[in-house]
Amino acid sequence: MARSSTPVRKAWKSLGWLAAIIVVLLGIQTAGALFWGWSWTPKLALDLEGGTRVVLAAQTAEGQEVTAEQLEQAVAIIRQRVDASGVSEAEISTQGTNNIEVLIPGVADKETLDRLQNSSKLEFRAVILAGTPSPDAVSTETPAPEDTDAPDTEETAAPDAEETPEPEATPNPEPTDGSDPNWVTPELQEAYDAFTCDQIDEVEANIAPADQPLITCDDTGSVKYLLGPVEVDGADITDAFAGQQTGTGGVNTGIWAVNIRFNAEGGAAFKDVGNRLIALESPRNQFGAVLDGRVITAPRVEGVTDQPAITGSFTQETATALAQQLKFGALPVSFEVQTRDSISPTLGSSQLRSGILAGLIGLVLVVIYSFIQYRLLASVTIASIIVAGIITYLVIAILSWREGYRLSLAGVAGLIVAIGFTVDSFIVYFERIRDELRDGRGLVGAVEAGWKRALRTIYAAKGVNLLSAVVLAIIAVGSVKGFALTLGITVVIDVLIVVLFTHPMMQLIATTRFFSSGHSFSGLDPDALGAVYRGRAEFRISTEARRSGASREAERRQTIAERKAAALVAEAPAPETASTDRTPAAEAPSRPPAARKPSSKKSKKSKKGKR
């Protein structure tokens, strides 16, 4: 009794864990539907629901062209941005030689569109001049003091001043670095003085040549700058993350900053610029970080480092958003939204219904096969599939609303394929149990022994399936990732169901009279399976053993291999014994009486016939 009760207790414990998992998943989905605006149905991908189509046009300086390599690099970066925003199943591709087409499932929100339009083209330029955006304002923050002792040029001018030729203006010397004031020609100074921040979009500052000075404003429009050429490019950034700065003694200042990590080349260049600027006067000791033509910050260089931090009027949200954009790399060229419109689904609800219908047909075929092959044991298979379906639906729905996953037709195909993978596990387990029954075990023992043998096979098979899904998810793009995701999810759920539901159910039904008695409709009939022994007894003495008086020890349980070997020995012909005339009668082989009797009758009849 103790032996049979132990598997039963384990079975109820496993079923309890499974019920707890379902309750947790159901609770998360219910809370999302009540408080977070979730729906009970998963989000659909572009091919099933439709979405938003955005065409981005590359913006270049005059005389420059966009290369195919730059477009492909931009496609990879934009895909990372879209995925990071929680939108999955997006389709991004080049269109022609100058555009990128982005297809986003559903209605794209403003944040997603901003990520697409914002090129995050980051440049670091030295500040030459800084002032207010008003044309009448002084051009620098540190104007030269008025010389009160200077004479009035009109009153002291010579009478023949008109006849005196003015000296020719000497051109500015060639600038030596990005912060050299020699960049400021009279024409550039005049343009800077007249510049207002309302003009920033007109001059297309974000596509200004990298080897020329730049007139622009900060992102608030309160300060205008004259910046030198680009000295550090944003493409040299390897990582960026948001965090709060710490002051002296490690005290948190509460100021949000974007920490930047450069590669070796970018870090060395940034450090060289810092060494030059730190000794200059304001505003030439400032290093402006220019994002898409606008200065997001222009801090004074107070220390020399190759791993800087950008500070400004950042909140946690804005710092995190900027860090994500910079982390995924600076686009090689800038883009602007050329067109944006809604698109209808390419497959639509009819194709979704067709996919679901195909899955139902496959499920019905599996049920029919299970009943033919396993009789009422197929009820365990059906119940396992139903429980697996409930868990899979809840997981897909939670991933859809929590992580932005969208179910595509490829994902539906992955769910349909998973039905076959799930049934494979049941078949392996059931066949192991049948092997144990053929070997003479009782049903309770067969369930436990078959489970130990089947579990290794199930783990090996599911490990290969999961590895395939992971590799496919890594190397694939677009909707194929949806197939890989659903396949991987169902593989994990399959193992969970076999361990926490199918095996416990077999442990419970093994104690019922219907299945343990080997009913012909149970699917576990030892006679139908060709078992040598049947029933609940561990050993059963055969009729021949009873006649010969053999003991239970002589009738020990044989394995399948031993029975086959014994059968081969019994069927093998007896070796012929060579005899000669010299063989004594005592050594001659004796024939059985049944064989001698017919021969004696035949000899008598032959004698009568002769008479």
C-alpha cells in the first residue's frame, strides 16, 4: 500500500504545481485586462491586421550621394530601434537608391515615429562663438570691453582721408584646429550675427559638411552657436546608457546624464580635444554635442577623459531615450519622413481563419489516430493537449501586451507544428509503458519504469527542437522570428506538460480498476500487447511450471531479450549424432514412445499384408 501511495502523492503534488502556474498566468492576464488596458486576444502582426507604412528619404549635403552600404547599415539600425520600442514583426527594407520603407503592425504611436525620423546623427564640435539668438545681440558671451580712451575716428580724421587708400583686408590665416577663431571669416561672422533659431530648419544644419563650421542653436532655441568642424563622430560610440551622476564622495546628485563609451579611435580623439580645450577661455573651452544639427549640450571641459558623460536638461525618460538611440549607433546619413500612410493586411482575417482551420484539422487527425492506437488511453493525450493549449494562449497573450509581440501567420504555423511535437512526447511515453507491460510488469510498475526510460528520450528530442528554435530566432528576421518564438515557447510548454500533467495522470489512472485490470478498451491490455505474464502479480507461474512442480524462483521474470534467446534455442534443430555399427545399444539414442508406437503398428500391418 505504501508503494502505490507514493506515486499518487507525487502525482497530486505535480498537478498542484501545474495548477499554480496556470493561476499565476491567468492572474497576470486578468490584471492586465482590468488595469493596464490589455485585451484577451493577442496582437496581430502586419500580415493579419495591417499597419502603418513609413517611407524615409535620405538627406545629404549638396554633391553627396547615398551608397548602398549606408542604406543597409541604416536599415539594421532602424530595425534595432523599432524592436527596442517594443514593436515586433516590423518589416524594414530599402526602396530604390535613396529611401527606406518601414512597415509597422497596427497604428504606430508618436514615439515610434520619432525614433524613425530622428537620425541620431551625433557629432562633437568645438564651440567658437556662443550668444543669444537675437540678431541685435552681441555675438559672443565674452565681448571685448569698450575702450573709453579710444579717440573718435570722425573728429580726428584727416581732411584728406578720402584720398587715403584703405589697406586691403588680409585673409584669415589657415585655421589649425576646430576651435581656432580663424574659422570666423567676415562673411561667417555676418551670417552668425543675423542668424535666428527659427532658421535652423531652413539651413538644414543636420546635413552640414563635417569639415566646415556650423551655425546652429540648442534644442531649446535659447542659445545660438558657431561651431568648428566635426572632431569626433558619433559612429565611434560603442555603448551609451542613462544614469544619475555622482558627486564628490560618491553622493548621488540626482542629475540624469547619458554616459558614452567610445571605441579606441573615438576615445583617443575625444581625449585629444579635451586636452586642447581645457586651457582655453569661455566659450572656446566648450565642446558641443550636436544631435541632428541641434546642440543638445555644450559643457565646459573640466577634465580630460576618453569616456565622457553628456549632461543637460535630461529627465529619466529623455536620457533613456537618447541613450537607446546612441547605443544602437548613429545613422550614416540623416533621414526625413517622406510619406506615411495606413496599409490593409496582406492576408487578413480570412487567412487567419484558414490557418486556425488547418490547425483544427490536424488536431482532429491526431485525436482519431490516438483513439485507434491507444483506445481510451487517448483521453490522457487529449487532456494534455487542452492544458498545453491553455498555457500557450496565456503566454502568447501576455507576451503580446507586455513585450509587444505580435502573432503573424508564421507564428500560427509554429503553433500548428507544435501539436505534432507535443504528441510525439506522449507516444514515446506510452510506448515505453507498453514495453514494460510486455515484459510482465504490473501497470503501476510499468508507469514508473516507462517514465524513467522515456524521460531521457523526451529531453533529448526537445533539446534539439529548442536549439533549432533559438538558432532560427538569432539568424532570422521579420516574420520568421515569430515562427521561431512560438516554436520555442511550445517546446518548453511541452516538457512542462509531460512532467507536470501527463505523467501524474498516468500515475493516477494506473491505480484505477479499469486500466489496471487490462481492459481491452484501455489500450493497456497485456494480452493484446503480447505480454508473457499479465495481471497484478509480480510473477505468474505458467502451466508447464505447475505440471513440473517448478518453484517461483525457477520462474523468475525474464527480459524480452532473454525470452527471444530462449525461443531461438527451442526452435533450433537438434544436432545429428553420427552412429556406426560399433555403437553399443546402450549408447544409441532412445526414441520417444509416441514415435515408436506408430512404427510397430505399421510393421504388424505389413506382416499381415505379406501373409
